[in-house]
Amino acid sequence: MYKSFRLHLIVCFTLCLGIYIFANRISSEFLVQNYLETKVQEELYKQINVEETSKSESSLVMSSFFGPLIPESLKKCSEKIIVQTNFCNQIKDPSIKWKPFQNRGAESIDYTTYAFNDTSWYVLRKRNESNFSYAAMDSSETSRISNQTWEIRNFVVLRIFPFMFILVVFIAFIISNHIVKIINSISSIVSKTDIVNLSSASSEKTRFKEFQPFLDVFFDLKTRLKTSFEQASRFSSDASHELKTPLAILRGYAEMGIKTTKDGSNEQIQFSLMAEEINRLINITEKLLILARADAGRLVITPSKVNLSDLLELLVMDAETINADLRISSNIQKKVIFECDQQLIHQLIYNFYSNAIKYNIPNGWIHFKLSQDEHYLLFEIINPSQNVPADLAARGFERFFRGEESHSRAIEGNGLGLSLCKEIAKIHGGSIDLIVNSTQHVSAKFLVPVDKTV
């Protein structure tokens, strides 16, 4: 099942947006927490260095970051303070683990977190000669700032996210369109290649240098394919040409042997079998020669106006005479004129007719049909068959394909007829199809647009 590249790109962009927002949120929490803790340490360092009086528990200064700190949010302790509180007494506990904060000359400052009355405090202490001064800040201050920060952030994200989503979808659509346009331009260059222009020099360039190596590889492959194709085509054509003369000579000797030997003798039978096989080889070489020309794009037609109605009526009359065990019927429209190569079209019709005879059933039938309307000309032969391969419609035009080997051994043929018909139909601007219905009736159709007819 094919997927939409544009939809795939939009989903990828949207997924990246979601991952970015999630990662940004997690990293922001970590960074903000570290930043607030640093600010707390700076604030406590500033407060601990304020000159203390002997009459108050602490002297507070205005904070440039936290704003006015109320006494309950900030505590200071010193040996010089006359009134010692429970908090000050507890933070002197020697079991508390302190971490070095910074060293400034003779100053020695430590830092820790401490829980007092179910409240977490950031505590800083400074050694003053033989005693310590302490400054502590309620962690709820940082929580308040953090919560305000997330509240503002969430407000902004919720309001801007729809716009971001629409913007991402729009950008993904524009980028995908641009990429598809580039791919289509390359596809257009590649799709122009066929058997006719395989040998033509290609100098197409892409707008972007990253895609040029792909085209260079394709053009190099095209050159190598041209060389290989010409060699194979030349071999088929030359082999067919070279075989025709010796085969014709062999057929002449075989026919002479038939005439000079005694009627009914083993020698005459052997000469007859030999002549049949030689005729079969001649037929194969003639078909291979036509196919080789078609492969090389050198199959040229000699157009002439052919009355298909008269041609098929004669064939029907011959079929009724020759095939007495088959019922022959027809539905042939009068005065159907087709401008075509008479020899090749006759080959196509004969191949259809030959297959209808060879692959028929005992006491079967053949139906001929020829019709023309304002759009198409249709020639069709229908016949019953048996043991029809399931893949006949798909593989029937492959060269040397003859269905089940056990079924085809007793039937004359080489598996080239339908592939030859396909090339003949193609060069006349038409197409052929094989249709097998549930009752094992096989229909061979040749369809060509009216603008190809006269």
C-alpha cells in the first residue's frame, strides 16, 4: 500500500515539534532549578555580609532578584546576636553536612539545605574568625518563582501551540511540494527514455548539485544499456538472417527426399518429420527476426488500406472448410477499413486464429468478431479451452511461454506468436489482451483507437 509523502513529512515535522516541546520542558525545569539555586546562593551571600546590629535578629536588604523578602522567608544567625532562636541553635548541629560554596581569600563559605518545622531552607554559613554567621532562605520563595514561570510558560505555549502546529504543517507542505517537484523533474527526464531515444545524447542538468550524481549514474547506465541492447539485438537479427538460408536449403533437400523415396517407407516418414521440424525452425527464425527489429525500434510498417471485413470473412469460410469438427460463428461488421501493414496484421489475425484451433476442446467452437464505433476498432476471437493456466492473462505475452509443459508438448507452436502480436499491435497504436472467464472461454482482443484507422 502506497503512503503519501506529504502526509509522512507533515507527521514527521509534527512529531519533531512534540519532541522538541517535551525536551524543552524537561531541560527548562532542570536549568531553571539550577539557576534559582545559584540566585539563592548569591542572595544569601549578600545577606550574610550585611553588617549586623546587636539588637535585632537580622538586618535585611532589598533583593534585586527576589524582591522584598519578608522576615519569615529569610533568617540570619550570628554569634553577635543576643537572642538565639531554635532555628539558629539547630543549624549549629555538627551532624549537618556542608558543601563548600566558594573561597574568597580568607573567607570560607559553606552551603547546605536544611528542614525546619516541615519547611525546607537553603542555608549559607560564613566563618568569621572562631565562629560562624548563617543566612537561610525559605525554599518556598524559589517554588513561588518557579510556579510563576511555569504558569506564564504554559499560558504562552497553549496560546501559541495551534499557531506553531499550523506553521509546521504549512512548512512541511511547502517543503514536500518542493521535494516532489524536484523528484518529478528527475522522473520526467528518466521517463523520456525508451528504445527510440536510448542512443540519443543526454545533457540534462538538475538545479541542485546533490541530485546530479543520480542523473549521471542514470545516463551512464543508459549508455551501457544501449551498448548491451544493440549487441543482443544485432545477435538475434544476424542469427535469424544467417539461419534462413541454410534452413531453406535443408528444407529443399528434405522435400527432395520425400519425393524420391518410396511412399509409406520409413525413409519417407523420416524425411517428412525432418521437413516439419525445418519448417518449424524457419517459422521461429522469421518471428525472431521481426521481434529483433521491434526490440531495436527498426520494425517499419508499410501502410495500406485493408478491408478487414473481407479478410475475416474469407478466413471464416476457410475455417468452416478446414475445421469440420469445430463450429464456426462470426459477427463481422461490414466495410471496416484499417490503414495498416497488411502482412503484419494478417500475421496477427492468423496467430489469434491458430491459437484458437490449437487450444480448443474436442468438438468445440470459434467465434470471430469485428466491430468499429466512433472510438475504437475491435477484433476478437473467442474459443473454449481446458486446463487454462491461471497466469495466462498476465504471462501470455511472454516469449516462449506456453502454459503447462505437459499440456503444451502435444500442441504445435513455439510460444512466440502472442509476443509477436503484441509488438504488431503496439506499432499500429493498438493493444491486445487475453481474457479468461469462469467457463474457461478464452478471448483474444485487438483494440485500436479510431484515429489510427481510415
